[in-house]
Amino acid sequence: MHGLVGERVLMRIHIGERDRHKGAPLHEAIVALLRERHLAGATVLRGIMGFGATARVHTDKILQLSTDLPLVVECVDTEEKIEGVLAELDAMIGGGLITLEKVRVIVYRPERPA
């Protein structure tokens, strides 16, 4: 079993597709930071519709095509590692939402060779 198996923390970062950090897409900068800090992994998910604190709806409907669809960056790791990047993430993110919740990791392993 890998060291990540057991009680861990799931971090979800809700941002917009157009959000930037130092000229680069914010989601790419977040994933790079998480990788640099050796977190277990990260996944970026694109939403098809959503709204946040501004209550402005973002959608992928063709007649209302938004260039700012909602994105969620998910990462699971130990509480200590997640807590260790929160201040840096807070400094990177203008508007958005970060949530944390306890999860139980059952399996975490690299892909098996073919």
C-alpha cells in the first residue's frame, strides 16, 4: 500500500477559465505549484455551467458561449501538505473558492506497465 492510503484531505479550488497568474492560465500555475510542492496529484475539471459570488452565469450553451467556464482543481494529500500550500494559493487566486474535506483514500498507485 502507498503512504497516501487512509484518511486524507480533498482540496477543491473553484476558479474561472480566464483567470490568470503572472500572465499564465491560473489553473496551470496552480497545478505547477502543487507539483513543485510534491503533492500526490491534481486534476483540472471544466464545468459546463456555473455561477459564483458575482451570480453571473457561465455556460457552454452555443447561443450564450462563455469564454470563462468554471474550472475546479482537485487535489488529495495529507492535511499537512495541503495546509502547507494554502497561503501560496490564496496569494495566487483573485476571485474563487477553496474548500477542504476529509476523505478516505482506498487506492493510490501509478499505472501498471502494459
